[in-house]
Amino acid sequence: MFKYVMNNFSKEISLQDVAGITNLSPQSFCRFFKNRTKKSFVQFLNEVRIGHACKRLTEEDWSIAEIAYSCGFKNLSNFNRFFKEIVGKTPKEYKNELRIKED
């Protein structure tokens, strides 16, 4: 299941998809996942996507919107909200700090 997420985070991943991979119902999968990781599957998926977004912000000169969509987010406001929640700053602040460190 982790391998599936890492290979497909940029696409839409439904709870049905990952539950099917583990041969569990969506409810059972959610309960199992939360017991093992102490976080919801959606939270885990967003953390994986934001991690890749951070990597792309450091390595590529794409716009923030391009990076958000390439990491599987469907809209920019959700990307910005989750990014700030997980990283503690907006993607723009993160990108600007990287430029300052490079100088």
C-alpha cells in the first residue's frame, strides 16, 4: 500500500483503491491505518504530496501552481492550506527562504 501511494501520489487516489489493495473495507482500512500510524490515510497522503512539493520547490523552477497540480492536488487553495499546516509556512515563503539561502 505504501509503495502504491509513492508511485501514484500525483494521481487521484481514493480510499476505495487503497482499501481494495489491502483487501479490507474502507472503514476497516481507515481503522487499521489510524491504529498503526496514528494519522488518517488522507493526512498521510497529503504529507507525502507536500514532501514531494518541497523537493520540487528546491530542485525545479516551476510555479507554485504547477508544483501543486503535479503533486496531486486538485486546487491551489487546498495545496496552500495543507502546505502551511504541515510545513509551517506558505509555499511562497518556503520558496523565498530557499532563494535567500542560495544567495
